[in-house]
Amino acid sequence: MLKGAGCNLLRAAAPAAARCLSTEASKRYDAIVVGLGAHGSACLYHLARWGSKVLGLDRFNSISNTKASHHGQTRITRMAYKEGPEYVPLLRKSFEMYEALERETQQKLYWQTGCVNIGEPLFSAARATADDQQLPHEVLTAQQANERFPGLQLPAHMPVLYEAAGGIVEPEKMIQAHVLRAWYHGAHVKTGETVLEWEPLPDGGVAVTTDYKTYHADKLVISSGAWMEQMVPELKGLTVPGRATVGWFQPSVPELFHHSRFPVFLLQDEEQGDPFYGFPEFGRFPGVKIGKFCVSAPPCDPDNVDREMSAADTKPLEQALRRHMPKAHGDVLNFAACMFTMTPDNHFVIDTHPRHPQVVICSACSGHGFKLSPAIGYVLADMVRHDGVCKEFEQQMQIHRLSRSRPGHAAVLDRFEQPQPQQQQQQQQHAAVGS
Ligand SMILES: Cc1cc2nc3c(=O)[nH]c(=O)nc-3n(C[C@H](O)[C@H](O)[C@H](O)COP(=O)(O)OP(=O)(O)OC[C@H]3O[C@@H](n4cnc5c(N)ncnc54)[C@H](O)[C@@H]3O)c2cc1C
């Protein structure tokens, strides 16, 4: 029997309780979802809604937490997707689903503020998708943008694409809404339980062991965010967590930056490599929020992330504000350190495990996954229902889209393709019998 990886490391670090495991073989689930963050919570919701007997597990003691990748009160949503037109069908579905979930839970989850994509290459990439998918948008000169949004002070040569549909989704509220509705539809939800290991069963099912007990199911969905490599070690080097920081700054003219007047933004500062993104004043935390897409951040250990703010964290954010929206550049009011989980091509990995078809893997971060979580949750649930077949993306999110010629990719593919020690043993036995 093959072990789902990652487990030994986790087990070594587990508390004593982990060693006294009990099984719940009688309660076999149709599916277990590991990680109730953005995508796991949405998947749990769809599975439960369709009548599956489903269990959702999260290591932290609350529904939504401040240690993974989904806290901070706001996530940008937009459709003129610089990351590529292939995302647009999923984006359309997500926008519909925001509304459906709002109706179902009687609360507002999506706030339409408009979105500006400022500077190259953001502008051209967003425009290409908008043109390709015939999405409503406006092309503005820097001067037009500055006039429409007086909080901006862009230099004359910076092009701007404005998309009215862009806005804010509230991550903690959306995760809580998905889990609550899943629960209403009969899902079992357990928080404060860390999954230590999983293993495929001879009957095609899977056993999942937490620091509390062992559960059995026909299918497993792993959506553990920054802990993906611990759950599926073959992904090492492919889904790499990196520290991401955001700051909330006190504007000198607050009324210019209220969410009724100022849009969410993506900004390419010509002097600082990775682009920035940010939000108008919104909700519980006062101030203009800005962060950097940390595409080139060094890898971090998800269990030991530095959560403290340093001058090195805030300096690039301050510089971007000072240069493009100086009236938003005041004292730091709040700060958060979070984690992006980056793939080599900044796209997602949504696939079945190449050696265990009963296991669905979802790493949809790369700094831009939240807005898509309602639709991705639907896709994951559909993959569970239809034996891992993903109709929506075909090749584009699959592990094997990776090219052996790209740095780092060959090693990942090898790990999935190489037989594990137990498999090797079985193969040798078969060979011996045959000879
Ligand atoms: C600072 C920042 C800003 C972002 N801005 C945007 C944005 O504006 N727009 C956008 O669309 N996206 C944005 N993103 C990306 C988005 O937030 C992520 O794509 C999304 O949260 C990833 O969802 P996930 O379900 O994969 O991981 P998470 O939401 O992190 O959930 C993973 C869950 O798995 C649990 N878990 C892990 N290991 C175990 C285990 N062993 N046992 C049990 N449970 C486990 C964790 O506790 C966690 O709750 C941003 C991300 C960051 C960090």
C-alpha cells in the first residue's frame, strides 16, 4: 500500500495525541476535503449541496483563519484578466456564484468598485483579455484616470484600463458562508484537526489520519494552500509558499479613497519589478491597503512565517503610493503577513494525483485565486463526482502541462512518474513471478 506522502515528517512533529489513533471505518464518507480555506470550503459546499456525505477538515480552530492565505478582509475580483483569457469562463461563473451565495446567506460579499490596471505590461495583458472575451472596459490616459479618480496622480505616459465590473470580495465572510451552507446541507466539519497522513486503500478509497483519528472515504480533495507540499511531497518545487505582506496606510484626504469613489487597482511601478495591487478604504480596517505580488519572493516555511513588519516590508509599498497616489501615503495603520503559493508559471495546479485517481489536488493561489474560489470549488466537486475528469480546463491546469524543458519542472514530473518504494517492490515481485 502506498503512503500519501508528507506524512512521516508531520507525524514526527505531531503531539503525543497523534500516536493514539482510532478509526471510524463504519462512517465512510463519499469524500473528505482537507483544508477549509478559499477552495476547500467552496468544494465542501458544492459536494454537500449535491447530497454527498462529506467531511471537511482544517488544522486551525476556526472557520477562516489568519495563518493561511485568505485573511485581511479584502480580495480583488476582476474579469479583464491579465493572467489570460482562459480564466474568463470561470470568472463569469464565479461572479454568478457571488450573487447566488449572497442571496442564499442574505449578506453582501461582493462590492463593485471598478478596477484600474495601471502601466505596462499590465495594461496590455488586461486589454488583450478584454478584447478577446469582449468584456466591457475603457481605455484611459493617465490624465483621464487622474481626473476621474483624484486620488491618483499618474505620470502622463502610463496607460490605464478601467473595468467597471471589478471590485472587492470579502474572503473571511465568503469562506464562512460556504462552510455554513455546507453544514446546513449535512456536511461534517471539523476544525482544529491537522491531517498528518493519507493513504490509498486497496479498494480504491482513501484513509485520512489526523492528530485525532482516522477517517475513510471514497475520494479525497487536498486544498491545503501553503501546506500543499507537505500533503503531496511530489509537488515540492512546484507549489512553493512565499511570504507576502500588505499594509494599510492613512490617507491625508480620506474622502478621495472611500470605496464608493476609488477603485481597486493593479499597478506596475516602473522602478520596482513585481506589480502592486490595492484597495480603497473599506470595512473594518481603516486606510488604503496595498501589497506587492511577490512573484519573486524567496520560499518560506508555512509553519514559521515571520509575521512582524519591518522597514524592508513597508518601503516598497510606500514608494509605490508616494509615486502614484501621494494623498494615500501616510502612516501605516495596519500590517499583515500572509503566504502566496507560487507555481513556476504563476498558473494553478488542479488535477487528480497522477498515481492515485481518487485524490484531487488543488493549489489555486499564485496570488490570484480567491476571486475564482466559488467556481473552482464547483469544479473540484464535479471532479469528485465524475472520477477526476475536469471538463472545464482540460490541459491548462494539469500537472502535465509542465514542460520538461522549463527549469525545475522536470524534477517534479519525475517525482510523479517514478514508482514509490512499495510500488517498486510490487513491480519486482511481479517481475520475479513472470521470469
Ligand atoms: C496577501 C495576499 C493577497 C491576495 N490577494 C488576492 C486578491 O486580491 N485576489 C485574489 O483573487 N486572490 C488573492 N490572493 C490569493 C488567494 O487568497 C488564494 O489564492 C487563496 O486563499 C488560496 O486558497 P486555498 O484554499 O488554496 O488556501 P487557503 O485559503 O490558505 O486554505 C488552505 C487551508 O488548508 C488548511 N490546512 C493546511 N494544511 C492542513 C492540514 N495538514 N490539515 C488540515 N488543514 C490544513 C489551512 O489551515 C487553510 O485553512 C491573495 C493572497 C495573499 C496571501
